[in-house]
Amino acid sequence: MADLEFKSQEEWLKDIILNDIFFELELEIYFELELVIHLGLELEIYLGLVLEICL
């Protein structure tokens, strides 16, 4: 049998809270990156229109 690490209820709660915080941060980063990509695409379209007008 593998040695199982004994964790107190407090340690389990800390782990759960930390996992939840990291999950929330990952979601926040994902949404920020999605926003950056969206803004980048809008900028590309805008610059394409400006280029068409200038030519």
C-alpha cells in the first residue's frame, strides 16, 4: 500500500480554497486573452479599412 498523507480538515479546506482561487484566476486569464484576441481582430479589420481608403 502506498503511504497516504493524512490531512486535517483545515488542510483540506485550504486545498479546496486554493484550487478554487486558481480556477477563478485561470478563467479570468482565459477571458482576458479572449478579449485581447477579439480586440486584435477588430484592430486588424480597422487597419484593413484604413489601408483600403488610403489606397
